[in-house]
Amino acid sequence: MLRREAGSSTVHREVKPLREKWREHWEKRHEVLAPSLERANRWGTGLFWGMYLVAFYIAVFVLLPHYKHEDDGYVPLIMQIGFLAVEAALNWWVTFAVRSPVPREAAAGGEVEDGLPVGWKTCVICQLNIPARAHHCKVCQSCVLKRDHHCFFVGRCVGFRNQRHFVVLCFYVAVGLLYLAWMESGYLAEPFHHWENYLLLPALWDWLWGGVSLEDCLVLAHMYASAFFGLVGLAYFLWEILLLLSGTTSHEITHGISRYATGTLWHRFRSVMGDYGVVQFLVPLPFLSQPGNGIDWEQRAALAKCH
Ligand SMILES: [Zn+2]
Ligand SMILES: [Zn+2]
């Protein structure tokens, strides 16, 4: 910006502070990216609940009558389907509802006389000084404590406070969908006879010539979708377990940062899953205590000096 002082012919060029420039740069980028990120968020959560409702419909109205046990009736299967459905829905909701924002009072208000504490940095978008392991999320439009990644199926960031519920959610998505795919393959054993019929194209050919029903073809297509998303859930679950045991986050592991990987395996497990980690697999209890505050992180002594 050019400014001419009154009564003078000198032209001064105002130099914007670097932080201000970065902020403008990010705001411009956000204007371009925001609509597509919001759309991806809506599609991701819509896909999750669409899959959930279709899986529930097939389990209750197609598989339940087929697998009805002669002696016990519907009860054992209703309990299995009900348990998996409730666990997936509850853990999705808790992962969505529990957020890990950087508390404003902890963010040093942007005024630090002796420089930022080790590991802290400034978020130019939020205009906050944020602690180690916190990162800004363009979709959530805020800084998130111990940010792991943004999950588009949940529509929220996975961070310090909800990572444990995300781990459990992945577990139940994997178990539920792979179990469903296995039950669907058993359901199709009768009309399909041979393994070649499990391939989609031969099955559609059979349907055209009246060999199998359209319903069986749809169950077959859903079996593939369930197996695929079940394996995606399993991959995410195993990845999160790897992060949990290695004491890192997705961001840190991909950027080769290992200085926060402190303590024993039990210490690392407790740091994410909390004091009653195993109980979280039965009932999601977000209010149960978790070690630390997500702001102060111990560093490995040898690596802390290199910072
Ligand atoms: Zn931020
Ligand atoms: Zn996010």
C-alpha cells in the first residue's frame, strides 16, 4: 500500500508484518477450499449414515428371518445386531460431539515476552499461540489439541479428547461390516450354488435369465460394499492402534517427529484411552478421566535439545 505524507513528496511503502501476510494468504486459500471441504464433509457423513441404515435394513429384514434359530428364535441374532448397531451409532456420536479445541486462556493470548515455549507455534488463522502437537484444521476452522487427522466420515477432527472414541468406532465398524458380509455370503449360498456366481457379472447374467432374484443380486452387491468398508474400518483401527502404541499421531509419524513418544506402552495406551480404556469398548464414557491436559507434553530428553 502506498501512502504520501502531507506536505512531502516522499512516498512510503507500508510493510505488512509477515504474520498478517500469512493470515491473508490463508484466508484467500480458505475461500477457495471451504466449499469443497464442506461438501466432502457432508458427503462423508451422509455416506456413513446411508451405509448404516442400509446395513441395518438388510440385517433386520433379510438376514434375521433367514438365520432364525429353530430353538432360540430371533433372540441371539437380535442381540448381536442390536449390540453392534448401538455401539457404532453411540461411538460415532461421541466422536462427533467431543471436540478438542485449544483453550483460549492456554493460548498465551499472542503476547509472549520471552518467545514461545518449546514446541509452541502461532496459528496465523486463529491468531493464537498453540501448544505442541496442536494443529489447525481447515474444515473445523479451529486449532485442535493433539490433532491426528480430520475424519470426513465423522465430520470432525480426531484429536486429544475424542481419539479413544474414534478407535472404538473403527473397531465396531470393522467387526459389524465384516460380520454382515460373512452372514450375507452364507445367505447367498443356497441360490448361488457355486463360487463363480458370487462374481457380480455372472450373478447379473443369471438374474437376466431368471436364475436368481434381484434381491439376491442386491444383497451380493451390498456384501462387496460391506467387505470393502469393513476392511477400511479395520485398516483405520490397526493404524490407530499402531499410533497409540508408538505414542505418535498421523501428522507426527508422516513427518518423522518422534520426540513426544515417551513412556512405556501402558503409559501410551492410557494417554489415549484413559484410565478405564477397556470399558470404553463396552460403553463410551467421555467424562472418564484422561492423563494430561493436551497442552503440556513431555519430550524425549535427547530429542528435546534438537528442537
Ligand atoms: Zn488455528
Ligand atoms: Zn477438522
